[in-house]
Amino acid sequence: MTVELNSENKTLTIEQEMTFFNQSNDTLTSIVLNDWNNAYSNKNTPLAKRFSDEFYRGFHLAKEAERGSTKNLTITDKSHLVIVWERTEKNPDFIVVKLRDKLIPNHKITLQLTYIAKIPSDKFTKYGYNDKEEINLKNWFLTPARYENHDFIRYSNNNLDDISNAVSGFDIDLKIPSNLEAISDLNNNNNNTPIKTVGFSTYKLSGKNRTDFSLFIEPKSSFISFKNSTNEVLTNLKENKLSAVQKAIIMDRVMIYVTKQIGQYPHEKIIVSQTDYERNPFYGLNQLPSFLSPFPDEFIFEIKFLKTYLNTYLKNSLRLNPRNDDWIYDGIQVYAMMKYIDENHPNTKMFGSISKFKLLKSYNLTNLDFNEQYSYFYMLMARKNLDQPLGDPKNTLIKFNEQIASKYRAGLSLLYLDDYLNQNTVKNSIRQFYLQNKEKQTSRDDFETLLKSNTNKDIDWFFKTIINSRAIVDYKFSGVSRTQDSITFSVKSKTGVLVPIPVYGIKKGEVVFKKWLDVPEIDSSFTIERKSADKIVINYKNEVPEYNLRNNWKSLKSFYPNNRPFKFNFMKDLEDPYYNQILYVPSLTYNLYDGLSPGLRLHNKTILDKPFIFDINPSYSTKTNNFSGSGWFAINQNYRESRLYNARYSLSGTYFHYAPDAFYQKINPMIQMRIREENFRDNRKQLIMLRQVLVNREKSAFVVDNSTENYSVFDAKYFNSTTEVTNHLSFTSDIQIASKFGKIASELEYRKLFENNLQINLRLYAGSFLYNKTDSDFFSFALDRPTDYLFDYGYYGRSESTGLFSQQFILSEGGFKSKLVTPYANQWITTVNGSFNIWNWVEIYGDLGLVKNKYQNPKFVYDSGIRLNLVTDYFELYFPVYSNKGWEIAHNNYNEKIRFLVTFSPKTLINLFNRKWF
């Protein structure tokens, strides 16, 4: 390639000669070229849809100049005849070149290509240009796609770093402005110095047997070079507190270790960049606040370098299909990292020096060894019933699985197999597989064949169960008896999944024996020497990625039904299988009638979901000098192989004041059934909710309508929603049955973000009474402010009809913002709410509706105004302008007409950030 950079326009003018060698046994009539730079070209590419799916707005709202593309492409053959090529709208990131003549096996064809590559902004994926004139080039040129199983692999760019290129050799003349420098892991053929001409520098770069390479262009190189006996590393990892000598010692140790563990790197240079680390950081370590500094600076740099070095090392060496066989890359990487920690930092804890604080000694979170955290990240998803098979293609994984949980489980699985097979079988197989990749294109089948050839044990279960399924492993003792000298026991699989499992004997925290049980031995009875053990434990060191460790041990001192002691911890902790944990945390709630209500929340919700959850929060009302609070108990049941993936049975209760002199009690037994699509990445979610709401209201002298004190309502709801950045559609239906009334309602919400960045929000609500024997509007449909007789909404002053607290807005029922003359409907109601943005978070809203009361004609109602959508569902302001009342903005006391939405629940805000992960 001859490449010239226009730094002002952020374009690369490319003249490319491509010689394609058909090494397959097939005759080819076309060649597929990857053009991943063109994935940035518009808002409808697979990459754009991926961004939308993961709730990233930046790409959709970007300026045209910030996008990337491939333009003015011309392809000719050696006779200078034009070659026809095609690129579809559905797949704009690869092209199909139609050959004039068939290309038979072991023959070559040479193509001439000219095109302009527009470099995207790096704010989308960290690849591209930034405001500092730095450019990180990735997937910027046309290259042949990988060929296997009689066809080219046609993958779209999903921001997963998994381009499937054919192995190639490169010769590049790169011409850039003389005020810039180029850094690459390709060889520089001019003694590592560019050729200088007037205003430009030309770099001659080359490389052989590569699927990809790195190229950085900067005003002044931020990279330092380090060479040892293995190869040369160029890195710009940020760690300013370390000297060059300290970094060199760490890099040398890591490089020697990786070469010894895996094999010799096939290229002369390797780049370990800050960008690559930031795209795939060490989750856990990078989430800790910097002011805590729980790890030494050397350790932080070491882990960052180790992880990024391994990732680049494997991606540039293994000739696998990086999308379908990603678990091998991840497995080897995490396996090597865990081995490295065991070898170099065996006593390091998950939270570093924090574990030495005496106040935190009782926390399982701080007592975990560094390598034990990997299992908990995987278990986080397994307990949510969101884990996926390791062998699934990378683009089908939920983001949390793709970035964290599946990576860690892949490493844990190889470590598990290594422990079971022993004799360095896995380590030796990895080294052999690495050598194999230097000679040919490989697949997961080659890796499986190697592992099986290096052991006499049957390991079909490993690939069938651990890699290619989401079956969960969960063992327990089905019978344990002991004498002074021996133990008799059997182990049973609770899920029916049979894989080898280790059993340990423990004496005062020390291992006195260990026995691996093979698959045929499960649920058999064993008698072994006791060796003074006081406890027998399945999977004591968590070698097997097991679903539940709480049923894995038996005390040999006594056989009481519950020999797990209670442990109280402040705030939050990880699940500790050897204790019944109760967590306590001070709480503070507020409403106008109870005032500030301090309390003490007691619960058992550790970081991992549990089958049984309780959450009790008694509090003290400072305004009434009385006790208030809430409580909640729930049983979770997951269904692994069904679209109905979770059922929750719960009982909750609340006791607060709804008026200055009156309290309410609410008891709410409920069943929730959650349904998902077979494709876990599909954002469509469904929920069926059945509940009985029992309310006891004390009479109040401040509330005009006291006709209804005690009542019970059966409520059945169905939710169906599909949501992403550019589109949102949700449907809710609701039926309520009580002794005095029955009603049915439906709600439809639609949101669309158009290509011109105009966003429109529409909501349709319709409700009707089936029967209504009440004499008041307490159970009526509300136009702007429901009475909330089910006590579902977070009103701060629910009985207020005037003043600031009466202006609180919650989008429900009619959804109007203006307070009109007809605020209720005791027969039926139909409303439409709409808004669209005019500038950033400033929107215009309008509401229309029909309200029907008994013995009256339907009344047409409307309002309109300005909405400041500062933080959706968290902080919004509504300024009425015009309605049935006329120009509201001209009325007296306009400040009393402004409506506000404020949510103090941290969970609401956290969900805005979590949704991209799950």
C-alpha cells in the first residue's frame, strides 16, 4: 500500500496492490474484502445498531464530519480492466469482488485498489482521531476475509475487536506530515527512521504472516520501547508514578513468563497501548476509587500490562476465528493471568491492602484471594439467569458476558480442567496449540483434539457441558456419616449435570485430604480415612465453576440441621457460604407527613442474587414521633431452559402516614413472571404480575374524602417493552377487581430518535370501569394526579391539593400536566401525551383527551407547554403554556402551576447506567 494522510480532513488516500493466493481446495468466483472502516458511515449500519442496542447515544448524535467511511473505491486487475464489486446496505462493512475469471486452487490473482478512507472520531470506540491530533488506526484498509469451510467469513463490525482477516504479508509506504510521528508493530525498513521530504515523512513498514497490526500517528510519540531476549515492546500505558527502570523490570518479568507459559511471539515487535487497556480493562481493579490506593503502583501497572500484553499477544498469534472461537483467546488469557498471580503474588487479596483493615476483617469481600474474584463475576450472571454458553459466538453475548463474565469463566474452566487432569496437561496443550498456529489456520476442533490426545481420561464432558452449554453445576452431600477414623459419604448433583468434582477434608482451616470424584462415581458411596478432619467440603477451593457453594459442606463435629452461624455486616458483602449473613445499613426516608425518618435496614441481599431474600426497614417518624417502615420477603425461582426465565413470589408491607394525622398499612402478596426472548441480546422484555393489595387507611380530619378506609384490590398486569437509544415501544395492560369497582386499562408508549436527531415521544392511555359502585373519585381515573389508592407511587405529599407538594408529577393514567376543571373520570378516559425536542433537553409537550363521567357527556381536554428533560425519570420540569384554561402563563400565581418530577431513589439512576450491561 501507498498511503498518504491528510491530517486536516482526517483522510487516508490509499493505493493498494493485493495479491490473493487461493490456498483452499475450492475454485473461487469472488473474493470478500473486509471494510470495517465503512461501518462508521451512517446511522443504520450494524455498528450503529449495536450502539443503539447498548444505549450509547454518542454515535447517533455525532456530526457527519466525525464519522468514518470508505469512498471512491476502484478495483482493477493487472490488465487495468475494472473489476465489479458490490456492497449491500445491510452489510456496508464488507464488499464482494466479482472475479472476471475463476480462481482455481493454488493460483493467484493481483488486484489494484484505490480509495479514500475517512478516519472516524475516537469518541465512539477509542479508535480514530482525537482533538490532540493523535490518531489510532484500526481496521482502516481493505483486506481479504478469512476463508474456511468452503466460504469467506462475512462478519460485520460490532465493536468487538474480532475482525476475521486472512493471514497476509504487508508492505506499506506511509506518508504523513512532518510534524507527526508514526508508531507501529510492523517492521520499519529504513533503520526505524522515516524518509524526510519537504513537509512530509515517509515510513516504510512491512510484516509477514499477520492478520492485523497496530498503527498510531501522534505529534510526539507517547510510546517507550523496551527490548529483552524475547522481543521488543512499545507501550504508552499510563503510570506516571513509576520510573522507567521499575517499568522495565515488570515488563521483563511478564514477557519472560508469557513466553515460558505459552510460546515464543512470532513477530519482532508488540504494542501494548493505553487504548487497548481502556477497551478491555481489568474489571474490579479499575472500579476502585483512586483515593483508596489498595494496591501498590507497581502491582497496578503489572496487572494492566499483563492483561493487555496477553490480549495483544494472543490476538496477533492465534489464527482462530475470533468471533466463534473467542472463548479460547479469553480462556488462555485469564488462565495465564491466574497462574501468574499464583506464581508472583500468591498472598494478594481481591481488595489489596484494604483487607488489612481491622474493621473489615469480617467481610468475605476483603478476605477473598485475588484470583477468587473471577468466579464471583461469572456467578453474578449465573444467579441472574443471564449466563451464556462459552462456545457461543461473541456477537451474541450480553455485554457483561462478552466483556467480563464469559472471559473469566473461560479461564476458570481451563484452570478446572488443568487441576483435574494434573501433570501440566493443559499448559502443555496450550503450548502445542500455539506452535500449531504458526503453521496453519486453526479452530476450536484443533484445540479440543490436542487436549484429548494429551490425556487418557475422558473429557467429553468438558466440551459438551462446560463450553457448549449453560448447564449449571451444583453438588451437595446426600449422606455423610463418620467414626473416629473414617468418613462415609456420597455426593449428588442437584441439577443432574455430571462433571468431576473434588472433595476435601478440612481440619482447623487446613486441607488434610483431597479426592477427585469422576463422573461415574457421582452419587456413589465412599469410605475414606478421616485424618482428624472436622469438616468435609465439596469444591473447597472453587476449582469447579459451581452455582451454589452454600450446600457444599458438612461439619463432622455435629449434624444439626443448621450448623451455619449468623454473621452481621455493615452495608454490603459478597456471599459467604459458611455463614448466614445479615447486612445492616442506616436508612433515611422522607415524606411530608412523617418528615425525615431515620431507620435501620436489615437484609440478606449480598452482591449475588439468592433464592430467598428479605429486606426489613423499620424507621422512626420525626414528625409524628411514631414508628413507620417497610418490609419485603421474596422467593426467586429461575427456569434455565424456558423463555419464562424467572418467577418471584413475594410478600411486602408498608406503614407510613398519608396525611398529618393518619397512617396507612399496605399488605401486598405478589407473583411476578419474567419472560425473555431466545436471543439474550434482544431488548424485548415481558412481565406478568399478579397481586392482591390490602389497604387499611386511618381516618383523617385533613382529607375531605374519607369514604374509603379499608379495601382490597386484585391487580393483574402485563408489561411488554422493547427499548434502545433510537426506538422504544412498550405496552401495558391492567385489570383491577374489588368489591366496589372493576376497571381495565391499557397504555402504549412510543419513542423514536430520528436521523436528524429530532426525538418524538408518544403515549396513549385508555381506561374504563367494568363496574363502579363507589360514591367518590377515590378510585376514579385521574387526568393529572392519581389518588394512588394502591400506594405504588413515590408521592412526597400524597394528600396535598395545594402548595409545592401538590405539584409533584408522576407520569401515570391521564398523564396531563395542567390541573383542569375535570380532574377525574368515573366511567372512562382516553388520553394522548406527546412531546418532541427542540434543543437538547428542551422539549415541547402536548396532551389531548376525552373524559367521561356518569350522567355527563364526554369532555374534550387538552394542555401544552415546555418540558425540561434534564435527567429522564429522575429530574424533569414542566411549564404549562396553553390548555382548556387558556394561556396559563398569563395567569396569576404561575409558579404554582409548574410541575416537577424528582426521584431520590438511587436505583432509578443506577438503572440508567446498568442497562447497557445486561
